[in-house]
Amino acid sequence: MQAARQTGDRTLKRKVYCMLLLFFTALIIYWANDEKSRTITQETRVHQHMEDSAKQVPEDYNERFSTHLPLVLIDTQGNEIIQEETVDCKISIIDNEDSYNYPEDTPQVDTWATIRIRGNSSSRFDKKQYRITFVEEKGSDKEADYPVMGMKAESDWVLNAPYLDKTLMRNYMMYNISGEIMDWAPNVRFCEMMLNGEYMGLYLMIEKIKVSENRLNLTEIEKGQTETSYLISREREGQQEVPLNNFGTYTAKTTNEVGINYPSAGKLTDEWKEYIRDDLSDIEKALYSLDYDEWDYGYARYLDVDSFVDYFIINEFSMNMDAGVLSTYAYKDLRGKLTMGPVWDFNNCFDNFKPKPFPVNDFNMKSYPWFVMLCRDEIFVDLVIERYHELREGVLSEEYLMQYLDDTRAYLGDAIDRNFEVWGYSFQKPELHPRSRDLHSYEEAIEQLKTCIHERGTFMDEHIDILKQFCAESSVKEYN
């Protein structure tokens, strides 16, 4: 009898041990898969001004045009690029590794492409920015992938024109710093551009946000599947090719219009569109419910919370007024949760917003779609505060940012002067409101940016804890 009991005890212990082993194994697999689902293979970030090797100035530097920056040559074959029209063009990109770039040099990229003016308010500036798509041959719809300036091969690019940003550096700095913080942010390179033989100044070649192996690498889908990975964006009403009538939209809990960017309109099935609409609506219903802050069945079940924390800090710190309401992206991999980002468009950040100044001593994101609810949860706010202080010891520290600007300016060198030989008259044009905010020299622009970074960082260091007031319990406040 005693032996039987001992045998039974050993059997029970083995069962309990096996059950615990299975439980912890399943838990480890879950954690691993969950982490895998939210990570888009973050690679070492390349900061052009830090990585480019020094090039010897050629002897004929003052006699004919050459540049240490990549050189983009665009030939529209006699066609004029006008608003809302796409034209064919030839594009050559010269990017010699160890020597200056001349227009006559053999290009590293030489292809047909389509080009059109892009942007909303920026499309009215004298210096235009462009959307470029490489194609196999003139008039072809078949896209062609090329590596550009050390960035991975793709067909879709944005040739950004810093015009309102007189420092020329806001987008470059913030895309790169965001890429150090989040899983993926578009890569960016400075270059100089000639259009039909005319020098057009300093530009930025930026990776367009796109789902692909070399950009936002989501789980691939095939026709026949009822569920899909997706990429969505929030823009002005009427601008989305495939708008969604999701919960936040039809209940007016959010502003502007959400649309589907991936799957593309040409590949999007009715089943996938319905799935994305319903999936996003389910997420928003959890977020805007009375139980939004319940960790088991509230928003945390559906959102990659860390990505929302990082997005909040990046755009709040940089005073990026559009983020959250315009040019705002989110994506969901089939394996994971809704992830905030990638970031996009820092042209107006750090008090460079055209219609009105952004107060240095206020928080903006707290009232924007989705974030208005997240900021009511003390757990989310605590995560924001903790992460902010962590980043202020690194890539968001004042020392790092000031040095970043100084080093980038030194790297650009004479390219700054060449740019303002063409666009210098813009310092005399009224651009901002009130007019006292207008800048009248490059030195003044740099000083304004540095002062704003200092004042913004000082304010947030001293007052970020006041975000907790928005998640305070109240008997008369909705949701809490």
C-alpha cells in the first residue's frame, strides 16, 4: 500500500512537472512570437554625415560644378512638371564613393521613371518636392528597383525639398533619430539636384513609406486569405484612394479620414477591405469603451503599446503639429498588434509651423485621435514618462541634438551656400505668422532651431509629469 502511494505521488509529481513545463514553454513561445510580431528587423541606422568618408576637394572645384554629396540629374524630355500630373523622365544618380560627383560622371543609377509634384501646402512653394517611381522603360507600368545612395533597392522615392525649413535639417535629423528609437523609420540622404540642366539646390532623398521586403516588411498575403496584414494612414478628407468607414469615423470620435495604403487599391479584395474595416473598428471600440484601460480586454490587447509611447514622445518633443491627425500611419502584421508609425514629415516641427506658432509650454498629442484615450490611462502615461527620461539620456539629449546639428552643418558645407544662391530670396518672403517669426538668414534659422530644442526639452523635463492630470479619476469625467 505504501509503495502504491509512493508510486502515485511520483506519478502526480511528474504530471504536475510536465504541466508546468508545458505552460512555461508555451509562455516563452508566446513571448517570442509576440516580440517577433512587432519587430520589423531594426537594422543599424546609417546617418549620412557620420558614415560618409571624407573626399579630397578636386583641383578644379572653383572652375566647374562638383559636389561631395550624391547628385541627382532629372531630364523630363521637354515635358513640364505641373500639379497633379505625372510625366516620364530620365533619372541619373551619381554617387562616387571616394571622389566628388560631376554631372558628366558615370551614374550608379540610370533609369526611366515617372515624376510628379507632391505635398499639400508645400506644393505651393517655389521649390517643389517630387514623388519618383523607377520603371523599366519609358511609358512602362512595370516598376524597377534600384539601391539609392546606400539605401536598399526599391522603386518608390520622395525627393524632398527643404524650403520652409531654412536650416535644411529638420527632416534629416528627425527621421534618423526616429529610426534609432522605433522599429522602422524611412531612411534619408542629402543630395543636390539638377532639373533639365538647371541647378535646383539641396534636396533629401527619402524612402517612401511602403510595405515591401526592404521597407516595412510585413507578412505576405495571398488571394484567398480572408485576413491580411495592413498599412493605414490618416489624412485630410477626400485624399484617400481607399477610405474606410471605421468606428472612429462614423461615430465622429476621430478626425480626418483613415484610408488603406496596403494592400494597394489594385490588389485589395472586398474581403480584405471588410476585414481591415472590422478589425480596426474592433480596436477602436476597445479603445473608446468604458473598459478601455482594462489590461486583459481593453486597448492593450490590441495595440503595440510601446510603439504608441515612442510615437507620442518623438512627435510631442519635436512639436510636430500634424502628427496624429495628418500624415499619420499605423500598421498591423497578421502576427501582431496595431503598431503606431512609421513617422512621417517633420518639415513643420520645432516651431516651424506656418499658420501659427506651436506653444513650447504645452502638450498637443493628448487631444488627438486614439491618444486622447491613451492619455487617460495612468499606465500609458507612466510608460511615456519613463521612456521620455530614458531617451533624454541618449538621442534626445540636448548635447546630442546640438552636436548633431553642428556636425550635419559642417558635413553639408558649401552645399548650403549653393542652395541659397538659388533660394536665398525666400528669406525676404513673408512665410510664417505672426511675421515676427520669419527668419532672415541661415544663422538666424539655426539659432531659432537650437533655442526651440533647448526650451522644449527644458519644459518637458520639468513638466512631463503633468500628463498625469489627464488620467486622474473623476466621477464626472467620461470613461473614468
